[in-house]
Amino acid sequence: MELSSIRAVLSSISIIGLMAAGALVVTAFTASPASANCSHYKRYADGGQYQVIRAGSTGLAYRTGPHTGCALLGRIVNGDYVTAWCWDYGDEINGVPTWSYVSVPYFGDEGWVSDYYLANQGANTVC
């Protein structure tokens, strides 16, 4: 079997059972989708102020990309405002598939947040 065929077969398998010393060992894995890239294009276009809502006591996580698997940069307090620059598709959070690229004023930092947690569901301009 060619290497490309083997890779195709392995990428479609979600659970592999292995026999080791008479015991069944099950290893579960799922491949990350191609869209789980944490380095998305962003641009400074919208510039609107949006309030953080529904973030609870732990605050809103902002990340390096629009996916929950991207690195956590910090948390924004519920009720605070961020500047949203643009949006892109990412992991769906409670039925909302878009994320905004935002500036966090009091940290002087930037990152991605799910639009589920922004009033008016975030930026109006696509990245």
C-alpha cells in the first residue's frame, strides 16, 4: 500500500484498538480540522466598541486565533468594552460561528474572541 493511501486510511479512523499483552487498549483521537489554523489574516477596519456579555465570573478568553484550540492570551472582564476590528469564521460557540479580532484597551493587547460574547455579535467588517 502506498504511503498516501495509508495516510488517507489513518486520517479517517477515529478510534484504534490495539491488542497488548492480551488486553485491549483503546486510543481515541480526532484530527484537527484544516480550519483550526491559529494564524488568521486580520485588518484594522471596523473600530467599533463592543461590550463583553455572557462571559460569567471567569471573563472572556481572547486567543491567538478564532478557535478554542488556539493559545489563550488572557481574559476580559464581563461588562468591559473592546475595540473590534474585523471578523472571521472559527469554532462555533452556542450557535455563533464568527469571531472578532479585538484590542483589549487595559492590557494593550489584541486577540480573537467569539462573537457570542460581544454585544451586537461583534465586528461588522470581514477580515
